Amino acid sequence: MSSPATDVVTDVDVIVVGAGISGIYTLHRLRSEGLTVRVLEAGSGVGGTWYWNRYPGCRFDLESYSYGYFFPEIIAEWSWSEEYAAQPETERYLNFVVDRLGLRDGFQFDSRVKSMTFDEATATWVTVTEAGESFRSRYVVTAVGILSAPIYPRVPGIEDFAGESYHTALWPSEKVELAGKRVAVVGTGSSGIQVVQTIAPEVASMVVFQRTPNWATPLNNRPISPEKAEELRRTADQLHQDIMTSPGGTQYRARTDRAVDASEELRRQVFEELYAGSGMSMVFANFNDVARTPEGNALINEFLASKIRERVKDPQVAERLIPTDHGFTQKRPPLEIDYYEVYNQDNVTLVSTGEEPMLRVTEKGIETPQGVYEVDVIIWATGFDSITGSFTRMDITGSGGQKLTEHWEGGPRTFLGIETSGFPNFFMVGGPQSTTGNIPRYAELQANWIARCIRYMRENGYTRAVSSAEAEDKWSEFAYSTIQGTLQESANSWAWGTNVPGKKRVYLIYGGGLPRYQAELEAVASSDFKGVEFSA
Ligand code: NA7
């Protein structure tokens, strides 16, 4: 079924793509400008990441209340049950927000966008869904998420498997029965680790295929008492301010001293306290050199390796679980709940694919040079075509017939992570070179900037806004400079696209921190959007 651009059925001011945390905020913000907005969403409900990733054990790794919205009515009426809420609660929360803010009629579900084409003559976009429905709008805003195009490994025979198989990011809504089954889990990123630790007590056996180990640290989740919930309500403004003034977008602050200068006793004490502490405190509340210098980094790596050796009984398995290709914080570390202890179970096997590669998937399981691991269920926790994947799977055509895939052939280029030259009236929330860490906080800044830009256009009678190639070059250089010379520069991860075979190694996100990003957006907006070219 296809629909030509002439068969336009709906006119709105703005088409937003994606009904996740960012899309929900964008709808609300743009409606408050008096714009008519339609959000197109491939899923059958709101939530984005928190709609699709319903695998066992999926939960936040930043504090629920620092990741959620700060609208006063939401703060007043919602209480999180845990410091790090599980997926079902987050999905409920997002539905609550949508209803409480009266947004539900702005969404159109089961509508995957197939193409978006800029119509030069009218300076409008024509968006077509896979079902063939078309929309004409002055503006489009993508809120497609940074990790939302799931990928499978290139192992032959995936379709030959006769049992059940699931990708963590495409998990069905019906309950998947894993109790008493033989399960293979492929991938040991945040999703793989959450699955493994959650299903370990119930499965008959489990074989975990690990390509690269990660530095996972304890989540130390706990319930939020009614007293704490009340305190969070009272101090929400302060928390918001703390988050917005911290580089990582968290309530944590790094220590002012360095691990290399501390006595061995103090260092040990601090590391132990952080290990017993919660969430990302190990990353953000640590000595200020552990994420910055090879010497500081080596000290934390040594400490974390010793913890893995303590917790995993079989020394060979422990060594396999200790990363050797990257230091702590060079990649976003997963947080775990008794993950390492899973490998002390007799019915759990860890396969390192470096030593024992997956040759193919057969009808019965996964074959390696050592034989076939026969299983009933395969869980692919193999990640995403990050940042750009959700753009390149749509057919996006800008000014003069230029394709976004061509414009970004050498890696994505953007202005502020929000605009890209040659694509007028095309805005991105959570686009390349724009975000890291506490994504909702970045998304809010971006949606606010877009709302302001559209208001500026309407007040001045402009119908077309597009960033200049020069502004784009400058931002792209700047985004890269935020990690140049840091430990992050040598890491290989989805932030660089290196997890996808054939994808060019380019830094895809932004490492300059929330306060700097906010200042950059403000500087552009308050200078009549210098870097953006407007016309009528
Ligand atoms: P990630 O972090 O990209 O993890 C994917 C995992 O899958 C990772 O361990 C990969 O190993 C592994 N993988 C990918 N391809 C293969 C093949 N071919 N063979 C074996 N293993 C493979 O995605 P997640 O969903 O876990 O987490 C995404 C983000 O969610 C995370 O960063 C947090 O922000 C929350 P690799 O390390 O690439 O060698």
C-alpha cells in the first residue's frame, strides 16, 4: 500500500515522530504555543523506550524522580515506588502524565513513518506512514529516541531456530514464560545484564554469550517511603536546579580531590562507600580523576576487578567478566543487582564469543566450535543502531531532493543537535550531537528551543528556517571537541557506532554537559537565532 504526496489527508502545524518521554514533552510544549500537533508513533501506546523494552528486569538506572518530568501537577500527584522504577511502573507513569496533561488526543498509534519529504513550493513537509496515510505540516520534529532501532548480530540461521526468540527491545506485551526453560542470552550490555540477573532464579539453565564484558556496579535499589516521597515533592525545585547545574544531569557531585593523591586507606574507603551507594554515584560522585586520567582510571578499574574476583567463585569465569578493552566510565556502565553471583549457579554457563564464536543458529540452538548449545528460548540483547539508525530507516528528503542519508554519509552533522542544513523546518529532539546521560532534561531544553524558534518565525512572518552549513560545521566540530583528548575518545561503543558492522566510527553524541549545552542554546536563541537562516 502506498500513498503519493498528492493524497494528503491531514493538515497540522507540526508532525512529531515518536511518543516517548521526549515526544510527550514536545507535544505539550508545542501545544502551549497554540500550534496544532499530531504525534505519529509506531507502537500501540505511549512510552517509546519504556513501551518497547518490556523485557524481564528492565528498569531505570538513573533515579526515577530525576528522570521524570518536573511539571508541578505531576510532582504533586505522582509517587514513585522505587528509586529505580521498573518498566511497567514507568509505562504507567507516562500514561498518567499524558492523561493528566490532557494530551491523549494528540497521538496516533500504530503509525510508523515511512517517509518525510520537504515540498519546496509551499515550504511544508509531507509525512507518509507505512499504512499510506499522509500529513502536510509546516514543521516536523523527530523525537525518535537515541536507542530505538534494534539490531541482531550477523549470525547465519537466526530464522532457522525452532524455539522462541525475542529481542529485548521488541519484547511482546503478553507474558513470556521462561520458568523451567533452557535459555540463551546474547549480549551483556545494560539490557542483557538486567535480563540475566532477573531470569536466573527461574530458568532450567542459561547460557550467556558475551562479546565484551562491562564494568557493572551495584544498583542498590530501594523502595521510596511515603516520607521520602513527601520530601521529594517539597524539594523538587532544588533537585531540578541541582540536575541542571551538573554536567551529568544528576544530583551527584564529583569529589574535588584525586584518587591518585589519596592515601590507600581513604581511596579504599571512598570506593567501598560508592560501591555500597546507589545508582550512578560510582560514576558521578567519585574522585575527579577516575573518569579523566589513565592513572585515576586504573585505580578504579583495579578496585572493580577485585570486586568481580571476590563475587565470582570460578577464577576463570571471573577473569572473563573483567573488561580489558576499556576502563570504567569509558562506556556508559550497566548497573546490576546480584548479576555476578548468577555465574556461581551450576546451571549457568558464560561463553566468551572471542574464545568461542557463535558460528550459526540452528533449529535447536546456537552452534560454536565446541558444539550446539541446545535451548528453548534465545534472547537477543544485542543493542541498537544508535542515534542515526532511527533516522536512516525513514526516507527523509530535504531541500533540492537531498536525502538525509547522503547528507550524513560521513557521519551526522547538525546545528545544536536540533537542525541540519538543507532540511528546512526539520527539528530534532534527541538528535545526533545533542545529548547524553539524563536524556529527558536535554529533550526539554531542545523542545523549548524549537518552540521559541517557531514562535520567532511566526512573529516575523517567516515560513522557512534552516541552519547554515557554516553553523553546522562549527557545532559538529564543537560536539567532537567535548570529548577530544578525554578517555572517552578511545572508547568503542554505541556512542561511536562501532557496535554496528560497517558503520563509520564517528562520535554520535555530545559530551559537554548539561549547563554548557543550555548556555549554547540560550546564546543562539537570544541572538535572533544566529546560525539559522530564515525566509518567507
Ligand atoms: P548495548 O549496550 O549496545 O549492548 C548490546 C550488547 O550486545 C553488548 O554486550 C554487545 O557486545 C552485544 N553484542 C552485539 N552484537 C553482538 C554479537 N554479534 N555477538 C555477541 N554479542 C553481541 O545495548 P543495551 O540494550 O544493553 O543497552 C543500551 C543502553 O540502554 C545502555 O547503554 C544504557 O544507556 C541503557 P559489545 O559490547 O558491542 O561487544
